[in-house]
Amino acid sequence: MSILIVGTTALDSIKTPQSENPRLLGGSASHAAVAASFFAPVSLLGVVGDDFPEEYITLYKKHKIDLAGLERAPGNTFHWEGEYEVNMNNRQTLETDLGVIENWAPTLSDNLCRQPFVLLANCAPQLQHHVLRQTKEARFVIADTMDLWLNIARHELESLLKEIDCLVLNDSEARQLMEEDNVVLAAQQIHRYGPKYVIVKKGEHGSVLSGPNGLFLAPAFPLNKVIDPTGAGDSFVGGLVGYLASHPGEVETNLHQAIIHGSVTASFCCEGFGLAATTEISMADIQQRMEALKSMVAF
Ligand code: AMP
């Protein structure tokens, strides 16, 4: 089955202690769409400005991502600038320029309205809600978010949470949302806002799912070297939804496998700047790491 992914299609300027990389292809929807594309057909819904390089469109096409919902508007593409410390778990956002996505309110084609899996990748909750309201046959809706939206659009986020099946967010955001230091408790409390499933990402420490059957813990794939973790969270959720869309049966039955596949897909993202590493792998690489991870956690 196919997937609709809406979110940012961005230019990212990323500084690490080793190097500076201006205006790479990034954005929540770009990372998620490429990750999901290894598993299932993906339609990308997004907007770019007239500064968006043609070579990045070619990269989407290489992954057979349907671009009928990718608009080009006059103005600047969403631009995000971030800087990592030596400990790459610590990152600072230096600049977020919303550009053409700020006032963008897309009307979905009939085809896009009817996608069974919907990923509302990280972007303004108003936009996520606007897209969700137009969907007609969604079987499973996942939303991702981040601290910026908790800070400036909390009310809109809370009203979105009533309408989705699964919320994905990182540990500091879960703590912030629930004003609760214990991440497990925070995850469990988020159900009160609506989502049946809550997944809290903990970076190199994996993730925790809270759902009707209790908790599930997923490890991250251990890496010897991290080059740039930007987009790992988006790749995680992209791989996860991709796995769900490509496997028949109940989401409940497939969710644990989906989370581990998301985790493994995200590991590749960290091994290059922007999308450089993820766009070079194949399904065979994902499967190989799945096997390696399985043997590391079997006991
Ligand atoms: P992650 O490392 O998973 O948090 O995702 C980083 C990606 O999210 C980058 O490619 C950014 O372009 C994108 N991004 C950063 N800030 C935002 C935001 N406020 N809304 C949507 N996407 C964002």
C-alpha cells in the first residue's frame, strides 16, 4: 500500500566540529520519504522555492517518489541551520527560515486524499491538520513534531493529537509536552491527548513504544562513527511507516517489526551528511543490518 508524506522539503546548513555543509537537501519530508521509499510507494506533499536545486528533484526521482504533490512557489525554500557539539547528541538550531512553507495551504488531489498510510512529518501542526482533514481513506495516521511547535503552536498540536493514531517525538519533547521528567511516564500520559500509540525516540539509545499492549523497547543500531545525525528521526519514522505499508495485516501485529526497521533505516542516515548515505543504500543493506541487530539483541 502507498503512503502520503507531508512535511518540510528543505535546504539544511549543517555544522559539525569537523566541517560545514551549506544548503544540503534536507527536511522532515525528504528524509522520511527517501527512507520509506525502500519499502513502499511514496507520494511527497511539500513546497519548495525558486532556489531549490534541480539536482535534488533528481534525487527524489531516483527513489521513485511521486512528486505530483511537490509545488514550486516564488520565494525561498525552508532553510534550517544547525550546529552539533563534539558530543553529537547535542545540537543547536541556529536558524529556521520557514520561507514558502509559512503560508502554504495545499489542496490535495483525489489520488493524494486516498492514500491509506499518512505520515504528517515534522512541520507546523496547522499544516499537518490541514492535510489530515482532506484525507478520505486513511488507515493509519502518524505525526511527528518538535520543540519549536510545542513552543509556538501548542494549542494546534493538542487539537491534532485527537485525530491521529500514533505520535512520534523525541525524549526531551515528550518531557516538555507532559511536564514529566520520566520518559516512560510521559509517553504513557500522552495517550490522554488522543493517540493510541506513542513512540519516544531516544537517539543512540533507541526508542520506546507505548500502546494498548504496554511497552516495547527498540534499540538503535550501534554505529562506530556518526557523521551527521540530522534527519535520523525522520528516517526512523519513514522506515517505520514504509514497513507498515508494505506488510499486510493489522498495524498492531506489524508495529514492533516496523519500529526495528525504522531504527535500522535511520542508522544509515547518520553515516553521511544530509541524505548522502541514505540515498546510496539498498534494501539488501537494510536487511543485512536487520540480521546483525537481531543477533545482537537475542538472548
Ligand atoms: P531531525 O534530525 O530528525 O530532528 O530532523 C532534522 C530535519 O528537520 C532537518 O532536515 C530540517 O530541515 C528539518 N527541520 C528542522 N526544524 C524543523 C521544523 N521546525 N519543522 C519542520 N522541519 C524541521
